[in-house]
Amino acid sequence: MPTEADKAYDPVAVEADWRARWDRNRTNSFTLEELRTAERPFFNLMMFPYPSAEGLHVGNIYAFTGADVFGRFKRMQGHAVFEPIGFDAFGIHSENFALKSGVHPTELIPANVANFRRQLRRIGGMFDWDHTVDTTDPDYYKWTQWLFLQLFNHGLAEQKEAPVNWCPSCMTVLANEQVIVGACERCGTGVEQRFIRQWFFRITEYAERLLRNLKHIDWSDTTLKAQRNWIGRSDGAELHFPVAGSEREPGRTASGEDPGDEPAAETTRITVFTTRPDTIFGATYVVLAPEHPLVDAVTSNGCRADVEAYRARTQAKDMVARKKIEKRKTGVFTGGYCINPVNGDRVPVWIADYVLMGYGTGAIMAVPGHDERDFDFATTYELPIPRVIAAPGEDTSTPLEIAYEYPTGTLVNSGRYDGLDVEDAKTAIVGDLAAQGLAEAKVTYRLHDWCISRQRYWGPPIPIIHCEACGPVAVPEEHLPVILPHVEDFRPDATGVSPLSRVSDWYEVACPSCGGDATRETDVSDTFLDSAWYFLRYPSTDFRDRPFDPEITRRWLPVDCYIGGNEHAVLHLLYSRFVVMALHDMGLLHFEEPYDQFRAHGLIIREGAKMSKSKGNVIIPDPIIERYGADTFRLYLMFLGPFVEGGDYQDKGISGPHGFLHRLWESVVADDDQTPGDDPDPAVEQKLHQTIEKVTEQIATLRYNTAIAAMMEYLNAARAGGRAPARAEIEPLVCLVAPFAPHIAEELWRRLGHEGSVFDGANWPAFDPAKAAERVARVAVQVNGKVRGTVSAPAGADREAVVALASSEPNVARHLEGMEVRRTIHVPDRLLNFVVAEAAAIGSGSG
RNA sequence: GCCGGGGUGGUGAAAUCGGUAUACACAGGGGACUUAAAAUCCCCCGGGAGCAAUCCCAUGCGGGUUCAAGUCCCGCCCCCGGCACCA
């Protein structure tokens, strides 16, 4: 006998019950054997969270719920869906929090992870808890270190000097995002740059493939665009400007006839990169980055003091400030000159910090007439600004008020190239200079090599041993993992090197190669390395002796669907693509792109404002879940707006979805005497199939908000006028709602008499187009484009039939009176439009 | 500055192969049921005029194309996110 308590919807009880059943029945977990043999495998991935001390953020819940809805939907369509979750627990966030709170990360992180696990279970995600990953677990980072070694062994890891942000007050290295307008985010002290030897992965070797493959993968457009911009291919040329006074200048003839027979090795040349070789006649000076290696060579004695002072000033600025556009460009003349290779003109050489050593060749030819930055600089230092490109309607003498930068026009003031258009001139000039050894066509990428060294504590040690005799030596694979030693005080100190460099009994080791005295690398690796391969690990966590099992990997990878935030649209996705591509080239993976499909979700705001701790308007999930249940919370989050765009969380709005689930519950768990027979009402059944069609299509395209609206509309129709829906009307709705509200769906499915989980077996309702078809169409009738009435016509009715119906509609007839119908436009089942004009000037006026 | 994405009721938002603008929900108002409350159910809800039928206006602003424009084209304004001297 069901009791009263059994009949009321108690979300907290239902959800606790079903969490227990899922665990008991292993509903969401795969055994190793199941992973090996799964039919129709579907790898549903979401970006794993950083387990913060504050607990799961609504942003996380939003993202995970959206991904989980998709996974459950696929599962109900008969796929074997693998949906793992893990913890990205290394990195500067944990370390800084630990420094501030005084709790060591080795205590902090496990506590945070435990809390996250609890919260993740509570939201009802279909997570396989037997296959999780924690990047701080030595069993995991052993393989992160292994990955480093694979790249090292294949020549893709190398050491280079590179600048870091240094705060002289905190005595620590800062990440770029910790530098706010040139100052340390914590103490406000001005940041300097220091040069340190660091490890880099040669991702730039893969730039072209990383760019090219973007054409074939199914990703959000915005993400593809962000990747393209980041890789930043630009097509241009390197041009060589011999330094005046060094040997063997080319002849001074304007046409550049002197071929300068051999490209004389002893000639010092400044090589510039430009995308506009057509403007070379307008190059009135050359600018080197202050760090450029030729600065010393070109600087005259008279200018040396100024040059040195300027270089010192530049170095004191941090990299971030230097990248900000300042109002005035600055620079100094070196006293040196070089020769414009196209006409033999002597042009002065300057240094300026608007030229960056890290891009192109670290040197530019300045064309002030056709480049805004050069224009500003030339204006400041009163350098000449000639015109060499004329737009239509302009000529040589048209004054240049601002730089003319458009890549179209005709050359002027350019010797024998005058009259050529921009594109032809590029080819001709580069071709002619190349014949003299003074130019090469060249493609440059904005993408930099990936610096993975961190002078920090909370990360996996880089598995390298430095030996005086042998150089950097890989830690032998059998010695992995290189365990991160427990260091009580891991605060960075004045030396600016990693905290691990203070642990001599850890870093002093024998060289694996020669056995001599050697030291471990004391930097740890970037968190992005941890997350660059975690999806490979998930299905293979049953193996302790290999990072990923070939057979399992072949079945499950690449990832079928990846959902995550656009804040990782660039780096994380790019790095993981690179790692996969490299492993593919080593023969370790059968694919070279990790994610078949990627979708970026939107952001949640609250009551129209961005959420932030300082505003005190963050949504705290636990109390909401306690009050309404996870199902309501999930449903509401997905209802707020389109998943890929985000939405505005308004506290009161949750009552809508909550009421919907209550009504659904009552429609199933109705009083016995109200339970009607099994025959569905034809009109309701029609609506049902229309709803199945919409919901199926909209979930597949992540338009969850409208899918939910369609279900609400259907339930309203099925309950209209207080009627109790028939079982055949309501049972399919339980299935449709299941991806969003899995606990209540399970419970109602059980109460409808089914054994086991609604997610086992392909229970997604079948759509029958015949049942969904409308038999009567409501056709809007317009006169001159204005709606004057609607008529009901049999579906598919032809023009004459609809015209006849429409003409007898009183209001339509009134508007047609005295008018001549010139045209009639008929859109079947939708609309009829009479285009009319006054028949004659005679009888005006209507009734 | 550049690259994305947007501006539709009191609010979150629907509708973009051009075809009845405002689905669904919140907030608000009225009613039924109930001892009462909750829950449920029904009705109203863009602005203006009118007793009403009905008419006019309305999708950031200004033009245009079309029988027909929230949707397409041109020119602006504003908001959000990202990148930022990339030669």
C-alpha cells in the first residue's frame, strides 16, 4: 500500500535513493572488459575542474550539466557513453592559496578534491567514478613526465633563455596574468624582466598543420577563429639591408642593376620581415628591437651612451607593459646606417621598443607612409614620410594625413615598379631581390614555442638530470615518477629559482649516463601539460604500467564530444592538439586530432550582473540543491538561455522548472481513481510526436532551453483543463526529460513498472511523422502584407481552395472591397497574401 | 584599434531556407477548489485609440531591396567577451 508520503514529490529523498542505486548497480561505470568490448562507444568529455577551496562553482555545474545532458541523451539513443571526470589540481592557484592560507597543498588538495567529489555526485552527473584522474597523483604525473621525455627524445623539447616577469619585492617569478599594468598584482611593485634558461616545446614546428587541420574538425566557429588568430600565419618576405660601412654594399644605381655577384659572407646585413615588400621604396629607416644582436655592431660611438640607456630602460619594463600601446612611441638613433637594397639609399638605423624581438626577425623596415605605427614614430622624430602607394583618385603628390594601410592601390615613387598594383609589385620586388640574394619569400607565425618551465613548487618535476659532462639527460623511464618532495616552506626566495633548488638531498643525484655528480632539474612543468593529455588517460586508468592502452585507445578515441569554456579556446586546446599530433607522429596514436567535436558553452550571470566574490553575488549551489533538488537546479540552469550563449540566473525563475517537475510527478503518481485508460487522446498524441521531434533535434544541437520549453508546452497540453494524462501520453515525456532530470525520471520510470535504469536500454522515444502531421492548417490571410484574418484549411490545401475560404472571411472581404487583386501569393499551410490596388477612382468608401 | 557575440514585452528569452513577432517561464492582476495554507486548474498581461467590431504603432537608430524584413543589403549607435604595437 503506498502511503501519502510515497505520493508526494520529495526531491532530496528521491535523489539520495537513486544515487545509492546507481552506485550499487554500477550504472555509470565501466569494467575493463566493458571498455574493451563496448559497442557504439561514445566518449563524452568535459573540461575537468581545478578543485578550489571554495567548492564547485555554478559555472562548473552549468558546464558539466550541459555536457551530462548530451551524454545521457546519447546513451538513451543506444550508445555506450563513457563520461569521466577528474581534477586539475596542480598549479599556481593552489600554490598561491596555500601560501595565503598557510595550509600545505598536500593537505589542501585532497580535502578540496573530496569536497568536489561530494558535490559532483550531488548534481547527478553520469560520471564513471572508477576512471577518474588527479593530476597531482604520482600515478598520473609519472606519465606526464613520461610525455615530457617522449617529446625530449624526439627533439621537441629544448632549453632556451627566455624572459620572465620578476617582482623585486615579493622576490618571485610572476605569470603574465599576475602582472597588472606593469605591477605585481599582490604588492603593486613595478615588475622587471629577467632572463632564465627554460624548457620549451617546439610547437611552432607544427604551426602549419595545427592551422590546416582546423578546416576538418567540427568545432564552434568562435573557437576555430580564436585558434587561427593565435597561430597567426602571415605571408610576407624577409629582406636584407646591408649595413653601411660593412663590406660590399650593392651598387647605388636606382634600378638595382649591380647584381653583387655573390652574397658575400662578410657583409653584415639586417634582415627584416615584412608583409608589404611592395612598400620598400617608402622604407626611410630601419628599426631594431632593443635586444637585437646587431645593435652593438651598428651603433656609432657618439650614440652609444643613449642606446645603452634606452636598452636599460626597456629591460626594466615588464613584457606585459611593453605590449600595451603607449601614446607616444619612443626610440633612439644608433648612429648607424644601412642600405635599402632596392635603390641603394642610405637609411638610418634606430632602436625602439615597439619592435619586438619575439616576432619575425626582431627588425623592421619602417614605412611611415603606409604603416600606422611607423607613421606615429616618424611624426615624433620628424623623419620623412613619403607616399609609395596611391589609391584610386590619388597620385604621387596627394598628401598623407594618416598612414594609408590598405593592401590595394598602385605603386608610385617606386622607380621601375611605378604603376604596378600592390599584389603584382610584391611578387616582382621579392623576385628581383631574391635573384640578388637579398630577399626570400617567407611565412611567419605569431605562435611561440611553448614554455613549460615554472620556477614554482606545486607541479610535476621536469624529469631531467643536468650533468657537467653529458648535458641534460633524461631520467630513465624505470625511475619515473620523479616524486615531488615534500617541502614545508615552498615560498619562492630572492634567488628567483625554483623552491626545489633548496632541497639538495633531492636534487643531488648521479648522472644516469656517466654516473658522475649531477643535479636534477628544479623547475616544475606548466599545468597546461597536465591537461594536454588527460583525456588519453581516462579510459586507461586500469593500467599502471602504461599511460594509455593501445586497444582501449583505439576503441574510445578520439573524443567524440568535448564541451568546455571559451577561456580555454586557445591554449589548452592548442597544446593538447600539439601533444596528440606529436604522439601520432611517434606512432603512438592512430589519430592526430584529439576532439572530433568541440562546443564552447556560454557564461552564467546573475540578475544581469557578472558574478564575483567581491560583489558578493555568487550563486552558492548547495542550499539551492537542498531546497529544490539537483533535478530542478539542472533543469533551470539549462532553461536560462541557449547553452552556447549562457544566461541570466534570476533567483525567482527556478520556480518554473520546479513546478514543471512537480506536475510531471503528479501526472504519473496520480490518485488511483483518476488513472485513466491507456488510450492516448489523438490531439495529445499528435502534440507528443511533435514534441519528440523538437526535443530530439534541439538536444542534439544543444538548444536545451527550447527543448525544455517544448516539454513544458506538451505537459500543459496533456493536463489542460485539469485532465489526467493517459500513461501512453506521459511515459514518453519521462524519457524526454531524463537527460535533464535524471533522478526523478528514474523514479517515475520505476513507478511506471519498469525494472532497472531508464538509461540502460535505448529508451529514447521513437518519433512517428505520421502521428505528428497536422491535418488542419491555420493560414494567415494578408491584404497588402497586413494580416486581416486567419482561416483553417485542410493541410496541403491548394491555392483556389484557400482563396475561396479567405474571400469569405468577413474582415478580409471588407479589405478587398473595391480593390483589384493584382497578385496572390500563397505559401501552402502558412499564408495567403492578396496584393491589391484601388480598382478605380469612383466608388471610394467602405461600409 | 582588431576579432567574436549581441541589442525583441516589466524580466529571462522564443521565432533567423524572409511568410500570423513576443512560444516557454518569471514577476504582476483576477477567478475556481480548500476550514485554511500549499499544490493544482482557468482567465488577463507590448503601446495607443475605440462601447465594440476593428484600426494604428512597435524587434537599438537611419536608409534600401521585396507582395512580405526581427530575419537580407548599406550606413550609424550602444552593450558583452577575447586579443592587443605581430611588421
